[in-house]
Amino acid sequence: MSPTARVLLGLASGAALGIGLALWNPSLAASAASLVQPIGRLWLNALQMTVVPLVVALVVVGVAATSDAAASGRTARRAMVVFLVLLSAGAAFAAFWAPFQLTFLPRDPALIESFRAAVGTPTAVSGAPPSFGDWFTAIIPSNAIAAAAQNAMLSLVVFALFFGFALTRIAAPRRAQAVELFQTLAETMVVIVRWVLWAAPLGVFALALTVCVNAGVSVLSALGWYILAQCGLYLLVTLALYAVAVLGGGQSLRRFAAAIVPAQVIAVSTQSSLATLPAMVETAQTRLGCAREVTSLVLPMAVSLFRMTSPVQYIGVSSYIAWIYGVDLPAPQLAVAAALAVVISLGSVGLPGQVSLMAMNMPVVQSLGLPIAPLGLMLAVETIPDAFATLGNVTGDLAATTVVSRSVGAAAQPLATADGAGIATRTEATDSSAPRASDGRGCGDGIAVPPASVTESSVDP
């Protein structure tokens, strides 16, 4: 049985038993809920204990990987700029739209009380929020160790960013040793998270039973609203990426939409951007007309560093939890949470789906002062939203490739000939991109000109 099926079975069993006991014998249901409640909290605590070291390690490694990628050539630098712009735009859109769309959904006060009774509620949710001045000055920690002890994830990520960028300024051998240490730490934490997720069916069973005893079927309806809200958010972002390919990549809408269908089908069926990489390379080269030297560099970079829907997921999940608990998130905190989501997403690429959902959502959720307990129930139903997320990621990879390819084509400068005419030639010799005719319209619109002194990218698609 697959891990997803096991978690779904735990959710269904806990919900069915909790609802059944509540209808048959409420006193027995309350006793059963009090018996299994510590199991659910223990499982969440086991997940939470890995978040601080994992996030710090991933941010440091992510900064190093981004810096190395940007230093590998002009095309790579342009790709990184495109990735960061798209990630920031997606996070900004999610910060605006996710809370707005949830205002149209009915909120059940009984559900809020059941969650609080089952898993507890942090002071930040039940009490008055801190003033803007106190919250803003806490972004930079006065003591990084204290921030880690208090799970102050925003302050901790800011420290990790400073640390990561400082590493890029020291001697290369020492930098490599430090990055290797953090990479080892991250991989070790992922192993522990996988161990904890192995017990996810039991943890989800305990959470579902405890909550359903108090809230009944409203818990299941709340999870249904979560699926609907997240899938709608992913679809809107995916549709916006078509506009990116048209306006930024110089593609026609009909051509781009028809060309990427095969890659999208594989993405939805496999729910893996890495498994879709060969199809994306073929699509970019033969269907979109992008140069091989561009696609063989940009697409592997995209799969390694760029996950378009990750910031969207983090903001969407946090907004949904705030909706459950009746919390109105201030715009400044949402803006900072969006920036935090972008930073964390650069380190989360390549993590397994369940690991990414639990470990990478926790920092954003905690930075907004929200409880993490609902993440355990969301994990059980993440299969459907994850398919739409992968669809958005693959569409984003291909849209970004068209933008980079168009930028490279427009940057190719002609060499002057004796009669004053110009001929399209290669770009800088250090650039690994393909030279193109300088009509600037985008990939597939110009004619590729073989470079005289540039070898193909060493990245094998």
C-alpha cells in the first residue's frame, strides 16, 4: 500500500470511528478522544522538532546553490532572475487572493472550537496580536539561538540568509566544507522526517478521531473546502503562466497551450517535475523552438531550483488555517510571509511531497502565529492538490524557459561587416546559451546560429 493510501486510510478510519462513537455514545467518544489525543500531539511534536535545523540548513544550502548557479554564466543569471521574479509574483498573488477567496466560504464556529480542544491553540491565535512595531523589530533576531528555541521562524530564516550570503564571501575551500556540513544536516533531518511520516497513518488517525468527536462531519467538509481552495489557487497561477509565455516569451497563446499538453499530462499522472523533465526538454526544443543550449541549461536548473507553486502553497495553507481559526492576517505580515515563502521554496525543491508539505509549511504557518495541527489532516488529502501543483510547476518551467530564450535571442549582437551590414553571431564566449538571430521575438522566431567558440552545456537533459 502506498504511503498516501495509508494516510488516507488513517484519516477515513479516524473520522468514521470518531463520528460513529459521537452518534452512538457521546461519553465513550469523549473518553476515546482523550485517550488518543496525546498520540496526535506527540506525532506533531516529532515533526516539529526537525523544522528548525531543517529550515536553517536548507536556506543556507539554497543560498549557496543559487549563488553558484548565478555565477555559471549569463544565461544562468538571467534564468535565476526570471525564477525569482515569477516566485515573488506567485507569492504576492497568493497573499492577496488566498485570504480573499476564503471570505466566500462558510466558517463553522464549532469546527474552530473542536480544533482548539483537540490540538490546543497558541497564544498568538487566542490572544491579541503584537503591535506592528514589536513584530517588525523582531524580524532580525537579537539572539539566533533564542529565536530557534522559541520557534521564531521568520527571525531564524533572516539569520540563515545572512549566514548563507556571508559564506559566499569566504575562501572557497572553507565555504565548500560549511555547505557540505549543512547539506549533511538537511539530509539527516529529511531521514528523521521520513521516519515520523511512516507513523503518519497513526498520527492522522488520532487527530481525525479527536476532532471528529467534537465537530462531526464538519471536519470533512472543511477538508473539502481546503482541496477546492488550493486547486483553484494553483489553476489561477497556471493560467497566469500562459500570459507570461505570451508576453515575456514571445509565444502565441494557441501554440504554447497546444505544445505543453504532453508535458502537462505526464506531470499530472506522475506528480513529479523531475519525471517530466525529458518531456519538457522535448517540448521546449521541438514544439516551442527554443535552442537546445538554452533548454539543456535552464530546464535542469528549473527542476533543481524553481518550484513555482511552492510559495503559493505555503501562503494558501497558512491562509486556510487562519480561516479555520477565525484569524484576520494583516497585510504587512502577509507580505513578509510571502517573502519568507519565496526564500524557503528555493531550498525545498527536490524534497518528497509529504516532507515538503509538513516541514516547509510549518515555518510560514508559525511565522504568522498560527497552529500547525491542521497540517496533519491536510497531509491526508494532499494528493489531489499536489497534482494541480505539479501542473503549475511544469507550466512555470516551460514559461520561464521561453522568457530566458527570448532574452538571450534579443541580446545577441550582430558583428559589423565591411559593407556595414550585420550578421547574427554568438553572444559572449562565457555564455552557455544558444546564439539566435536578433529579431528579439522569442524562442522559435529567430534562426539559431552555431557558435564559433562555445561548447554545448554540460547538463544532460
